[in-house]
Amino acid sequence: MRQLILITALLGSAASSDVYAAPNEVVVHQDEDGYTLRVDGQDTFLFGMNWGYVPVGENYSYDFWSQPEDLIDGVLRTEMGLLQDMGINAIRQYPGIPPRWVEWIYDNYGIYTMINPLVGRYGTTLNGQFMPSTPYGDPAVRAHLIRETLDVVDTYRDVPGVLMFLLGNEANYGLSWTSFEIQALPKGERDAAKARHLYSLYGEIIDGIHAADPHHPVAICNGDLQYIDLIAELAPNMDIMASNVYRGISSRDLFDRVADELEVPFVYSEFGSDAYNAAAGREDHLMQAKYLHGQWQEIYEHSYGKGRANNAIGGFIFQWSDGWWKYLQEENLEVHDTNASWPNRAYPDDYVEDGNNMNEEWFGISAKTPPDPSGRYEVQPRTAYWMLREAFELDPYADTTDIATIEAHFDAIRPTDFTFRYEAAKATTQMREQRARVRNLRVEMSTTTSGGSQREGRGPQNTTFDHGESFYVDV
């Protein structure tokens, strides 16, 4: 089995003065019982979350970190508090997060940040020219992406709370897809030639990061295990394999294949389930909780010392709150679209033959309320949040935690027991949005007399009466 070596000095001719002591020392540990991730000497299982903040009505162009500081502070205090209470100890972020907020989140909530440079995943700008599909085989582009990524490492390597570096975002799918939206997987291996350029670039970047920062591991964010043979060949010094995986309630042979073919630990960079039942045409947060229940049980069962693959070190749930902009991305931003974007048989609860069942705008384990004038919205944790909050109380590395303990623990946690919390919160919001409030109700009535004759004998006198009525109300 390949030995994982922690580099303790810069490679090449770098001066010893460049070597530094990182605020957090994060290394991969391996022994006969498997793999763990050690943070400052402590085996740390990753209860991770893909976290972001995009209000209803905004899309991918919204920059949360450029908002007023009081807004950022208020959002983080609310949402990091909820994550901490759930048991989350790591979030995934792109390099746009300012280092000071990485440190602030770690100092205040003990939550680490995985920094994710995209390495040209959604296009590259070079010499003022934007290339929507990155040509990974172009020497100039490769040199640019290496410099760009190492600049990111230089920005974050000294920041307390940095967990690791994650390269790309299922760029293997981008070799075929021509748009940013999720589509069905590419057919066959027709892009293997492009893939060689991609993974050889990752291999070079990994070696460069190890030289620049020997205190944080490096992972590749792949789309499932496609091209795993090329990863083994062209990126042999990768520390951790990470994948965006949507195989349903079980990933089947995934952990074993990573252990056998790559000989590294595995972490989900994305996984989970949407909370919309495409077949029934309604929200189905219980379905979402059911899938996450099974997925997390399997992660536990493949963790260190359990006698199975022994290489699971955790996962980053996709995602914290619903992305209302995901479908069409620039249209209907204030509509929670129910259009399913892609088909997946691995989610049979709502799969229909020849139809799509994965609803991109409904993957949040929290729902969003409409924003107030400042852009703040509230999140309402769905059933999966409350269920996993209890599931995460089991320490996978405790001496008493074995396969039987894991099975008993998860068997005792029934998603249906946690639905009332979300249902109650949702009902309260609906009542608040539909309520009409009446105030300043005022009624004025007056009677006046006037001269003139009373006709048709309607009264003993020649005096007539008139009246005035006024109603005032604010709704």
C-alpha cells in the first residue's frame, strides 16, 4: 500500500526561511486499521456542509462577502450557530471568502473551512480573453492556472481554521457539458484525451501545493469516480479523494474502489438528496431525510477500524439552504421552480422512466423565507437537519463504536420522529405571510337638519333630515 508522506520542507531550492508553522496542522494518518484525518493531533471526522448565502431573487453573481459587515456578521451568527448546534465542524467555500472570516468562523464556532479553488472549472480568463471551456492542454493556460491556484494557497495557508485545499468541481463533467446547468452524465469515455490534460494538471498543482504548504492536505473534487485510473496515474501524490456523488441511499462499491485503486481516504465533497418529489409534485422533506439517513450510516460503516473499506473520513452535505436560482439561473429568480433538471434512477422514490427527478432548487436541508429589505432571510431547518443533529452524537472513533453500534444507533433514529419541527415552522411562516392586520379603524356618523317641506305626509313638521357617514381603516 502506498505510503502517505507529509512533506516538511519546501521542494527545490526554496530557502529554509520560507518554511512556516501553520496555525492548524492537518495530516492524513494511516495504519493497519485504515485512514483518519488528524487536525492538531486529534482524529477528526468531517461532518461537513456546502454552505452559502444567496437571498431569494439573487443568483450566482450575488457576492455575500461584499455586503455590509453588519449583515455578514448577523448572518454568520445565526447560521453558523445552527450548524454548530447540528454538529457540523467544516464548511466548503470558494476562494472569495475573506481570510478574516475563515478565522472568525473558526474562533467563534470551531468550524473549519475547506478552500476550493476551481482551477478553470467554469472557464478561464487569460490576457483579457475569457475562454468558457478551459483548454487544459494549452501550456500557457496550465501555467496560468498553476500560478492562480498557488496564489490562493499563499493567501490561506497561514489562516487559522483552514482545513484543506480542494481542487475543481467535477471538472470531468465539464469536459463534455457546454452549459453550467446539471445535465445527464457524459456518454462513454470520448473525452479521455481531454481528461489526461486535466488530471496531469491537477498532479502538478498538488505537488506545488505540497511544496508551498506542507501543513494542509490536498484533494481533488471529481464527479463520482469517472477516470479513477487516470487519477491514480497522473495525480499520485493526492492526499484525499473527494467526489460529488449522487448514487442514492448507498454508494455501493465506491469506498472499496477508492481504497483499492487509489489507496487514499475518501470524503464526499457533495452528496445528499433534494426535498421535492417530482412524481408527486410536492415538497417531500421526509424523503430527503430518508436518503441522508442511509448515506450517513454508510459513511460511518466505512470509517476507520470498522472492518470494511476503513477509508471514509466524512462528507460535505449538499446543501445548507435551497438555491432558488439553480434552474435557468438568470430567470424566475423569485420563483421556487419545481422543474427537475436531470434523471437519476438511484432515487426511486420519485423516479419515472424517461423523466427527470432531481430538483436543483430543492437540495437545501433548510428552506428559505422571503428576504427583508436588507436582504436578510430566515432559514427553516427541514427534517434532515433535526434527524442528523441526533445522528451526529455518535462518535465514529470511540472505542465502543463498531458496526453493530452504528446499526443500532441509526435504527433508533426514525426520520418521521423529527417532521413536526419543520412542519410547525413552515405553518407559522405561512400564517405570518397570509395574515391581514387591521389598525386605526375609525367610523364617523353625523346627522344634519335642513329646511324644506316634507312630502307625502312623512312627518308632522316641515323639517327634513340628512346624514353623513365616513369610514377610515388601514389594512
